[in-house]
Amino acid sequence: MSGQSPTPSWRDKMRPVELLVMAAVFGVFVGAFVFMGTREWGLALIMAAVAFIASLVILATLLIAVGPKIGGDERVDPVDPAAPSGSAGSVHRDPRTDPHGH
């Protein structure tokens, strides 16, 4: 226990840049699409900014939903934290053999 966290890899460091680039590409695409339809730069820039921000929020939300990958042994049953990993949990247990006596 040295107290130092492992240094992130180059791929982990570049992940935020990848998200910004994907959101920027989507914003440019929407801006170009709106400009070709309306021929107004102001509206195209506004729509590009809205698309950039919306795609950035959606991508960040999806990353939070996916979360980090947890190994099979580290999984915790929300119904019964004392249940062994990979089991069905306390919902499918026989109440007569419950070790907690509930």
C-alpha cells in the first residue's frame, strides 16, 4: 500500500478528447445540414452549438450508465449483500434454509 494510484494509460487519457471530437463532428454535421437548408450562418451556428452540447451530454450520460467493468467476484447482490457472487440472491432462496433467520 504505497498510496499511489496507477498511472492511466494513453488511451484512458485520450478518452475525453475522443468524446469532444465525436460531439464536435456531430455539431459540424448538424451545422452544415442546417446551413444548406436555410443559408443562414447565424441559425446554422446556433444549431451546431445546440447539437454539440446535446451530443456531449448524451455521450457523457451513456458513459456513466455503462460504468467501469467490474469483475465477477466483485459483484454485490442488491437484495442480499451476503449472497455469494453469481447466485440468484435472496429472492429465490428457500426461507426455511435462510442463514439469517428472516
